[in-house]
Amino acid sequence: ATRERELAREILINAIQQYAGEVTGETTQTMVTLESDDLKGKLIGKEWRNIIAFEKATGVSLIIDDAPDTVFLSSFDLFRRYIAKKSLEDLIADKRIQPARIEELVEKNQKEADKLIYDLGRKTIDEMGIIGIPEEIVPLIGKFRFRTSYGQNILMHSKEVAYIAEWIAKLIGADPVVALKGGLLHDLGKAMDHDIEGTHPEIGGKIARKYGLSENLVNIIESHHDAVPQICIESKIIQIADAI
């Protein structure tokens, strides 16, 4: 038993040393600098119509306070905040600050952001050398960049889990390909909008089944918080890598 514990300890230390990434915290606010305080009145608009239109179009709170030449965008949703920041910067540059223009710019930035998350997902998959990811799941992987878990963006977290899981799998004779792919996808449910019902393993499992991922990958996603029994060693490996 002592030798087994030592062996397990060596495997975990070896895996951790293979991938020691930095953790970057994400906050809930984004600061936007203005050319002058005069812009604050234009952003608010007559009877607050501009700020109301902006918040409705973006789903993000625009905070205009006493801070000089500065406004803040507030939301737990990093993706919405990203679109709101781009739209606000375009509005300020454009100078035509009124509801119709606000809606137009937010729609444009939403389309560009959708392309960005697809490209980010594709780049991540290609860089990691993973194949067999359905096209519909690619943008969800890109969206990990705009989701957080304990202050860390989930794209970074998922890559860390994937690389550590792959190394553990190699060391113990499990399937490193399944471990790498499962590690990347284990938090798939967190890519969805916050108002979808169910836990993230449940939501992720439904997405994985919908797009035809293997039963082992579905199990990795559904079981990494012990919600369902684990059916393969790779599920346990991802759970361990996630805890690390």
C-alpha cells in the first residue's frame, strides 16, 4: 500500500510538472476611458434613452459615476461584456449616439464576436492536435475564453486539465487521446448561457450526446463531479486532473 501511494504521488507530481500554467483572474467589470466627461451626458441621452437602449441591446450594465473620463461595463458574462466594450468604443468614435445606432453597432459586433469564438475554438483544437470534434462544438470551445470558474477563464482551465490528463493517461497505460479530448470538453456545459436549467455536467452531457460524441466522452463530461457512475478509467483521470 505504501509503494502504491508513492507511485501515485510520483505520477501526479510528474503530470503537474509537465504543465504548470499561469492563473489569471477575471473581474466582473471592464473600464472604458472617455475623451472627456462631456460624453457621459451623450451616453445617458435625453430621459436616459441611450443608456436604456445600450443596456437592453447588450445585456450589460453601463455604470456612469463620478470617476473622471471613465465609465464601467458590469456583467458576470465576459462574452457580453466583450461585445458591449467593442460597441461602446465604436459609438464613442462614431459620435452618433442614439438608440438606432446603438442597436446597429451591437448587432455588428455580435456577428464579429461569433466569428471570433469559432476561430478561437478552431485554433485551440488545431494547436492541441485534437481531431473528431463536431463543427457545432467548435464555437463552444471558443466561448470557454469568455466563461470563468473560480476567477480563471475556462479555456485556460480546460487546456490545463487536458494536458495533465493526457500525461497521467500515458503514465498509467490509459488512452491519452480520449483523456486529452475529454479534458478539453469536460466543462462543455459551462459554455452555454447562464439561464439554461441544469448543472453544467448535465448540460454538457446533453450537448455531447446531441452531436454524437462517444459514450466515454459523454461519461467524462457527466461524471467529473460524481453525478453519474464512471464507466472508464479516463473519467477518473479527468476528475483527478480537474482537482489538480
